[in-house]
Amino acid sequence: MKKAWMTVSALTLMVALTACGNTTKSGSSEPTATSTATAQATAAATTAATTPAETVTYPVTIPNFKKAEGGTTWDAKEQVFDKAPERIMANTRPAAELLLRLGLGDKIVGVGANFGAPDKAVEADYAKLNILSDDYVGKEVTLGTNPDLVFGRGGLYDNADWGVGTVDSLNGMGIKTYVLESSIPGGTYASIYKDIENVGKIFNVKEKADAFIQELKTRQEAIAAKLAGIKEQKTFVYLHMSDPNQVYVYAAGTESFFNDVFKMVKLNNAYENVDGEVSVEKLIETNPDVLIIPNWGSSPSPEDIKKALYANKQLAGMKAIQTKQIYAVDFNYMFGYSYNTIDGMELLAKDMYPDLFN
């Protein structure tokens, strides 16, 4: 996975990462209070008894997005669903987990990019799915699942060998698409709420979608409450390192989702609005309060990367090195563009401010 990611990064400046991605009366003329209340209660009971908890009238039109092959500009493109899709290909693990959270596991026919920290709440159901690859999958593999919907991260909608096909090419074959709003330029964590809402409409599971949105908002509010007393807004820089001895600074300045979620824990990207790679010399000059490194879930371990950074004489004068402020975050929590990023931010908040979470 790391090798594939770095190849894509070098060739397309994170094209496979973001957008690559990431901007409803009655009564007499003088009713008594009692008669009015009774009438209202009766009407409400009648409505509840005759109206299903979840109703969708098809066709359903969902605002969504497309971009040209190899492009970076996303344009609006509606998707019209005459019925709920029955065969979904999810292009990443977090995309599949989102569908599982809404009770749609029986409709998932394939999952690409099987890496990253699992969502424990749906881990058992996820293990039953058809995993297509641990890496990104191409259009041929995607079409081999015979999907009627390709769902997931925006940067992977391309005809490249790591992409599931462009939106237009898939739609041209009669396959619907849903590009996560959180994963295109301008996307934020709040975009996830819109994505969940849209999935609720597409599959007629509005009640589940609304409940899940509220669960996530409650968790986000809990983090904010815990950190309310922290007045300092620290700066951070992300080191995208797969070799402990090679310092690779990724600015991630145009990664709107990435930059937004770290604000949950009062961290501001020192290179927000800067694109591409940054030199080590510039990193030293910037001197951020915190360094964020990826947790690949395999080798190299975060401990190996931290050890190498703390021992790097060139970086010895930096605040983050001297104060031991290096923190590891799972790759999918940063670049999965899904709801489970809240898991990563909760863990990071606990690492940074353990006393507030005792």
C-alpha cells in the first residue's frame, strides 16, 4: 500500500488521495384547549400508524460530482436512482465501513484498498466481505464485481491502473457512482454528514442515517468539551515517511479535509494553502510545535520513525523534537475521508492531553 501511495504521490501530487481530494388542522370554530390537543394527538397517532418510519419516493436525484480523466477539477453531476442499488463496489475500506454502519453489508460486492485501522463496531461484518485487494484496484477488477454503484473516495475515480474508472465512463456503462463529498477539494468533516444523509436517501435508510449523524456529532462535541480549556492553537507539520531515515515533508496544504479534522484537536497545519513537498531546510525554519507521522499498521512502526527523528542531528534544534511532540495517526484517519477519522482525533487528543481524558 505504501509503495502504491508513494508512486501515485510522485506522479500526480496525491491524485489518488483527494482530488487528486480535497471545495409538512382541524377543529371547530372555537375549540377548547382539550379538544384541540386531543385532535392533534389523534392526528399524530394516525400519521405514525400509516406512515413508514423510512420512506423514499423513487426516483431519487442526488447532487454529486465528476472530473475528467487525469484531471483535478471537480464539476457537479447529479446521479438519479430509480431504485436502491443492489450491488455496491466500495473503493476503500472506510467507504465499505460506512455502508456497514448503515446496515448495507448485504449489498457490498467488493472492497478495494483493504488497509488501515478497523472500525471495531463493524469489524466482524467487514471480515465477511469480498476483499478485492489490499491495494487500490483498477477499473477491470471493479467491473468484475458487476456493480450497479461504485462508491467511495474521489481521487480513485480515474481510468489509471489504480483507479476504478471515471464517473463519466462508469455512468456510460449504466453504473451509478457516489463520490464522497468529504474526499474532494473543499471537503471537511462536516461533509461526512451530508454523505451519510445522501446514502440514507439513496437506500431508503434515513432513520439509520440520522441516528449515525447524531452519534458522530455527539462524539465531536465531546472532544471539543474536553479540550475547551486549551487556549493554545499549536502548529503541526505532516511527515509522510515510509523510511525512518528519509524525512519526507508533505505540505498537504490543499487537503481541505485533512486540515479541517486536525482543528478538532486545536492543531493548525503550518503549510495550509501550500502544495506538494517541502524541503527539510524549510521544515527546520518553520519549526512547528508538533510533528505528525503516519501509522501504517505495519513496518516501519511509529516507534521506529520516532526513534529515527529524535536521533536526527539535523532536526535536533526543533521544538517538536526537544519537547517530544511527535504523534502517529493511522493513514486512513487522515486520508480515508470518512467518519472514522473521529476515532483518530479522539486517540490523538488523548495522546496529546492525557490528563484531560483520565
